[in-house]
Amino acid sequence: MTTLTLQPEEHDESPTEIELETLHARLWEFYGEATGTACSQARDMMQRYYGNNFQSYTHYFLEPMISLLKEIKEIYHKSCEHRQNWPFSIRGCVLLHLSEISQIELSSGDFYFCVGQDSSRSGQFQFILRYHNSAGIRESVFLAPESSTETVAMDLVNRFRDSNDEDLGQMLKNCLVVFEDSVERLKWDEVVSPCQDCRRNRVTSHITNRHVYPKSQTSSYLCLSEGNVNGMTDQRGGHSRSPGPGGGGGNQHDPGGQRSPGPGFYRHRALDCPQTILDVDYQLLQSGICILPGCRDLEGRSVVFIFTSSCIWQNQQVSSVELARHLMYYRSVPREDVRCKGMTVVANVQGASVSTINILLEALYLFEGNCRGGIAVIHLLADEQSQGLVQRSPVYDSHTPFKLDILLTEELLTEFISLDQLPLVLDGLFVYNHEEWIRFHMELDPFVSKIRTVAKYLVCIMQELSEVETMPKTSKESGQLIEHHQHLVKSAFKDQRFVSLQAEGESIINCLRREDLHMGHSEDYRDSMESVNKLYDHLNNTMVKLVHLADSRLTKLERCLQLREFEEECTKIIEWTTRDGEEFLCRHAQLADNLKGIKSQQKEFEKFYFQAMTHIEKGNDLLEEASLLAQSGNFDEATGTYEWALEAMKYAASMKMEHCESFSGLEKLLQSLELYLRDHPVMKPETFENMFHLAGKVKK
């Protein structure tokens, strides 16, 4: 058994900044982007076993370990130079650990690589593989420093060549890597593959292809997972006992042996949801390997068809992430009630390779992980070979929320999807042209997106125009508010998106309607046209409402301006009368005692008289204007509110509290109150709350 030779030494001080920079620089050569995580492991080792003594740690551990890392790097890069930091890190995660992983317990199928010292061999540093076998017994496999990761795989195959294939597949399942403080699991083939161009799942393919599946062990229908569908499971063999279509479910066996169902071997990632067709991978879209014709299965679900015979699968140009995003976009196409049922996925995997099946399964699981309930059922149209590849795939997960079954004949599809809803490529009667579908959505999606954007913009303008504002106190403030209002409305109706929709909206809708000749039989097309027509009508209604709201608000602002100008003119007349007029009259209350003084007073009075007559005429004009304002009825709402409040106060004051001292007096008060409430109904609580909320916004 290999153990770590420790050289403990008491050292209270933490490593200096220079020492940490030195450690980082030494490890950067090997770990690249993952150096930060590797340094954390190194510091943890230094603290636990060397008391934070950097000198001891460097002498007894770091230098020998660096020598081992250099040997591994030199040996491995002789055969492959595609990955600069391989096999020390992968995708920014630490692959070759500098200490044992203590964050989690190893479970069946988990393994990881680390470095350590062998006390029985003079403390020689070794390249170590730690794993957990199917029996639950932990072992450590020590390999010579000259072994690369590729020879690690071969050594394990030779070591366990006498074991059954299931044990080997389970032991080499989950490779543990560390990113910052989290432990992640990566696929074995993704770890041991020397470069990105190598085929995925080489070891799994080798094991799987060695199995022969007798026809006696297969059936035309095999249910691999019931998902949320109610069904019985035989716990003794782990096989579903739910009958398949056509009575084929009574003889369901796993042709691959005794594979125990377990969680899929893939890493979940949060994906951004495409909003329009322009957000998905165009090469994948144009290839036609994944289509949404607009047909429905017998349960009324939308159906997605996936075909794996295209050359882009063989050339490994299909990404599981992009395929999952493709499905996320397809999920947004049907109407809401159809979307809630989940999608039915029909995937033709006949003749598919291991890599193709793994990518397909990973894409489906990624989609379901990002869109819970997005998949209701998956029908895999397979042959005997691809059936075994699916069941033996390390990505396959038997514990899924959706139903997964394998169909060995195309005729079985009609048990789930009627013939008139199957495309011609699957010997159905549903006519579908993928190029026309792309052209339709290339026109539809940007148009719908523009409608929603413009409608949202107009609603924001309406909300801004409807906000309760402080009543302008001066005519200047009123004028400024009117200018802002006019600028806001003008900018809204001159917005380029709004203008283009007005100019091109009808023509685009007419262009979309012409596709009815080719796509009218598709429910998705009919639903999309109904939706876009409603959206466009809603936009037009919003425009009309905005015009009415803008006109109404402008009218009120102009009335406010008129009232403020009237108030300011009245204030000027009153201030001149009380200030200048009174002052002049007081100053000339007594006549001068000489002729010259009297003449001077006469001239001043003539000037004052002229000013007084001017102000009097202005006052008369204001009185006439006040009469016109009162007759116009524009301010009845404000005066009526005051009168309503005054009337309520008068009634409350007229209630005689002494009547409360007797029962008969209380009856009189109640009768009086009932009559008053009948003539003045109590407002609803929500109306009062709304008025209270609006009143709180009005500044005094």
C-alpha cells in the first residue's frame, strides 16, 4: 500500500506573497487556466502536512512532484500535442490532483488521478489512480512515472481482462475533476482521449461491440423508462413489465446483459434559450437532422423528428449543446396548451454510431434539464445493433422524468402517431418541406419580435404619460411639461421600429398568409398566424390608445396652463392694487401747499390713473375670462370633488351625538345614515385604496 511520506514541522506563519507567486509560477507550466485550483490543493497539502513551512514543502514535496510532472508531460507530448495542459487539466478543471480529494465520498464508478509518495520505494513519487469497483471495495493502482494517461487505460484493461465487462465499465465511469471548490464528474472517454479529434467513447464502443444480441432476446418494442407514466417494474430483473403496443411488451429483456439502471453520465449545463430562429445554429438548422413539422401525436403533443443518417453526424459536426438549444427553440413554437403537454421526440438511430447516440442522449438530457417537462416521451427507432448501443451508452439514464422506448420497426410508430401525422420520410402522409419552414420562420420570428418590442415600448410611453405627477404651480412649469409631453409623443411615433411596422406590417402578414398553400395543414402554422394577427391587432389598438391618451393629457395640460396663466394675471392685478395703488394713494393723501407741488402731484396722478385704468381693464377681462372658464365645465371635476367633501363634512356635523344616549335616538341616527348611504353609495375597498395611493403621490 502506498502512503505519503510526511516531513512535519511547526511553522506558525503563513506563506509570504512571494512564496505563493513562486508556487503559482511553478504550477502554471502544467495547469494553465486551472493553476488557481491547483495552488489551492498545494496550499492545503502544505498546511496539513508541512505546517505552512514553504521551504520544507518545496524540498520534500514540490520539487520531486515537479520532476514527475515534467516526465509525464514529456512522455505524453511525444505522441500528442493537441492539448497544451493535458493530462494535468481539462477545460479549466484540475485532472491530475496534488492531493487526495476529500470533498466527497467515492461511489461506484468514481475514479480520479493524483500524485503521491511510495514509502516502500524510497519515497518515489507516483502517478496514482484511485477508483471504486462495483463491489464497493476501494483500491489504489500505482503506475510507473513513465506511464501516460493513455497507457493507464491500457494497463487497466490488461489488469482486469479476466473480469466481466460490466465491472470494468462501472469502474471507469466517473472521472472526478475539481474546479475551484466544486467537484465535477466527466466521461471516461472525454478524459482519456488524447485530442479533440479522437472518436468519443472508444473504450465503451470496444466493450459494447463484443456483445452479440440473439434475436431471441429482443422484441419489436422495448420500454427503457416509464418516466411519469404509470407502469409496473419487475424489481428482480430491473425490466419494465408495461405492455408495449401490439402486445409486444410481454417479452421485454435487456439484450445487453445485467446492466444496472443508474444516473446518466453527463454534465448538466445551464443553456440560454433562443428567442428566435436567428439564435440557433444555422448549419444544424439547415441540415434538417432535427425538424418540427407541426404534426401531433395521438395525445395531442407536438412531435419533433431527429434523423442520425446525415453526414454531419459522421463528421462529428453536431454539438449536444446546440442540438439541445435547437429543441429549446422548437419548444417555443407550439401554442401554450400544447407546450404544457411536453414534446414527443421520434429519433431514427438505425445504423448510428456510439458517438452519435451519446451526443443525441446528452442533448435530450440537457434539454430536459433546462426545460423541465419539455419532453413527454421519446421513441427511438432503432435496429438491433443501435438498440444495444443505447442501453450500453454511459450517457443513458434510466431515471428520467419522461418515457423512453425503443421501436425496432417503423410500423410501431402508428401506435403513437397517426399515419396522416407522420412525414413522408417515415412512410407517412404528412407533407413537409424544411426549406419552406425555415423561410416562414425567418420571416415570422423577427416580425413577431419587432411587434413585441414596439408594443412594449408604446406601453412604457403610456405608463409614463399616465403617471400621477405634481400639479404644475406656475405657467412656466406647465409650459415645460407640455413641451416634454409633445417631445415624448413625437419620439414615440417617429421611432424607426414603429415606422417600419406601419409601413411593412400589412405586407409581411400578407406574405406569411401566402404560405397557407404549402403549410396550411400544419397546426403550428395556423396557431402562429392566429397569434401574429392578434399581436398586430393589439399593437394597432395600443397605438390608438396612445393617441387618445396623449390627446387627453395634452388637453388637460393646456387647461392647466390656461388656469395657471389666469391665476398669475389675477395675482399681478391684486399685488399691484394692494402694493402700488395703496402706496400711491397714501403718499398723496394730502395736497401740496404751493402751486408747483400741486402741478407735480397732478402729473403723477395722471400717470397713476393711466396705470390704474389699464389694470382695471385687465381685471375686467379676467373676470370675463373667469366666467367663461366656469361656464366651460372643464373644472367641474375639481369643484365637484370639493363640494362632495364639503357636503360629507356638513352631514357629519349635523349628526347629533346626544341621540346616542337612547335606543330610539340610535335608531334615528341609523335610519338617517342609511338614507345618506343610499344616496351616496360607499365606494369599493379597491377604489378607496387606489384613491389613497394616488393621493399619497400628490405633493403638497
